[in-house]
Amino acid sequence: MQGRVLIVAGSDCGGGAGIQADIKTVTALGGYAMTAITALTAQDTLGVHGVVAVDPAFIRRQMELCLDDIGADALKTGMLHDSAVIEAVSGTIRQKAPRVPLVVDPVMVAKGGHKLLQDQAIATVKTLLAPLATVLTPNAPEATALTGIAVASRADMEKAGRAILALGPKAVLMKGGHLAGDTVHDLLVEASGVTAFSGPRIETRSTHGTGCTLASAIACGLAQGLSLKAAVERARAYVRKALETAPGFGKGHGPLNHAHTVKPFGV
């Protein structure tokens, strides 16, 4: 089974993050990518220089057409910049794909510091989108924004993960890349317990789009019938290789190498 993934996110004209990274990731892993674009961004490896929003009704229409015609085995959300967009997206999911696995990447700030989610929309993520998620994939700053818990240690990660789990998602993947240390720990927090994924830190400036890439890789795994833990394991292996073989493009946070592949149905 190929695995159909509908990605609801913003466009990155530089190709390193957003919809462009999502499509490359799903394709490299053997899945079929569809998109509902939420915003156009003018950005490069140095930062975001402008955003043009897409009307929420048109975002909904994109999603409906994909779901009604082609269908989806998994959904992934990325940049949803305001409450109206989150309301449209979550409403469409509830109506058209309530039982389809959903990976929510709570994108809030770009690598260069540009805000991609309005502050007042964080509450809408918590009340409308989080309860629909199979897994939420926040980094440390995003987890802090969602919970008010400062995340500076592995214990903090678990505490924040459990607080986010209380919002209603089936699982939370707490990403540890922002924490200090030579080893990066990611924690998959579920009601049944916590699973740790660890690996040595890769020293590189080519980190643009890592969150988008990881979330889309997980969604592709779920679409292909992998368990959540297996999907996370394969996604982490894919991102690590993409970091290790990054092309070195750009003057700032460069893109990953999305073109490499791993086995479609396992690491």
C-alpha cells in the first residue's frame, strides 16, 4: 500500500520547509502526497520575509476535494496561522476524516524567528485541533507555549508532554533538539507510558524544515500502516540521514537532503 497523505500547511518558496518539504518527504518514503495550502511565504534560509494568507473557505475547499475524490490514509497539519484557519481545518477534519490518523505539527515560529502562528490562535490549537490528533509533535518552545511549562530538561519534556496529552491527542512526541547536550532525546508520551528515542546530535547549520519533515515522515508511516512507534522510528532515521547528507545550500539555516530514501515499510 502506497499511503495517501493530505498535508495542510504553508508554502516555502525556498523549498526547505513547509509544503515543499512535506511533498518531498512523503514521496521519498513511497507515499502519495496531496496538499491544501494555507499560506504563501516569501522566505529563504535567512528567514521569512512575507506571508500571504489563503482564505479559510478556500483551504476547506482544497481539503474537501482531495478527501472526496482521492481519499487519505493520514493527514498532517503544519502552518495554520490564525484561529479562522484552524477552525476551518479542524471542522473539515471532523466532517470528512474523523477517523483518519492526524499528525499535528504546531508550527509557531520559523527558524529565523518570524511568527507563523498568532498568539491568540494558540488557544484554538488547544481546544479544536489537539483533541483530533493521533500525535502532536512540538519542540521545546512550542510545548512551552502550549502549556506554560519551561522545558529545559528531559523531566520537563515529560511533564509538558503529559500536560499536552491532557488536551486530548492520543500521543505527544516531544522533540528535544532545542535542549542542550551532545545527545538528542525525543519522548513519545502516551497514556500507556513514555518511549524515548535518542541519538547523537548532528552539528550542522542545515536544519531548515526539520520539524515539517519529521511530522510528514510520521504521517506517511501511519498512512502505510506502521504503528505510531514504528512510524516515529523510521521518521527519525529519515531525518537523521537527511541532516547528515544535507547539500549545504543557502547563507543561513540550509535545507535537508530530502532526496535520500529509507525502506518504505520499516527502518
